Amino acid sequence: MYTKGRATDQDPAVTVCFVVSLDDVELGAFNSCEGLGAEVVLEQREEGGNNGYVWQLPSRIKYPNIKLSRPLTADTEKVAKWFTDAIIGGGKKGTRRTGSIQAMTLDGVTVATWGLLDVVPVRWSGPSLNPDSPKVATETVEIAHHGFIVTTKG
């Protein structure tokens, strides 16, 4: 919605970046975020004597992995360190973290925030460094989580 040429609080976020943090680790801003969602798995139960109806019963919730992409930045080192610490790290191996993804406009206004429970790294893909193909060097991080939580920033 626009009011006399000025944006209001209800304007859609057309151009956003996604700022990712995991407990005390800031992974920086990403320009692409895929996989935010949830799916309810249904069990089908047939009732004896009722041939025209099948019960659809919710059984559990599945959360797809989240893929975050961006051009290569200095924050790439933070991602590599977090990834290594989470998988191999001394004493804290396999530590799951609480995370958050903030969708922000280019002006730094937070549009939406998703809190994530038990975040673990799944995959990191670095840039293809090929002088014959002068493209922007990008990285992709894939994370898994066990659900959404309410985040509070104070």
C-alpha cells in the first residue's frame, strides 16, 4: 500500500537481504533464501464399514533444509569456522544452535524474522574459481533445523 507516494508499514518487501545469526555467531547477510517452510505429514486411516471416507490424521511436522546464497564476502570465513566448529569442533562437536533469519530491506528495516531451533550445517558450496568464466564468485550454505521458535530481541 502506498499513501501519497510514500511507503507504509504494509508495503511488500520487494528487495531484501537475509541476515543470519546462530546464538553468538553472526554469519552475515545473504541475498537468497530458499526452503523456509513446514509440512504436516498425514496418516491415512480407513474405517471399517465406511467405504466412502478415509481419515486424514496429522502425525508429525517436517522442515525442509534452508539454502542461503550470496556473493563471496569477508563473512565467508565466519561460515567456514562455524561449519568446522559445528562438525569437528573441540568439545562442542555436534552442538546445535538456536538461529534466526531476518529479512531486511536495503534501508536496514526488518520485514520479518524467523527463529530456528537446533540448527546444524548440512552443506557449504564455495565459488568456482575459473578465469575462463568471469562470473561473480558465490557461496551457498545449507542448514537443517527442527522447527520455528519465537525470537525476542531486546
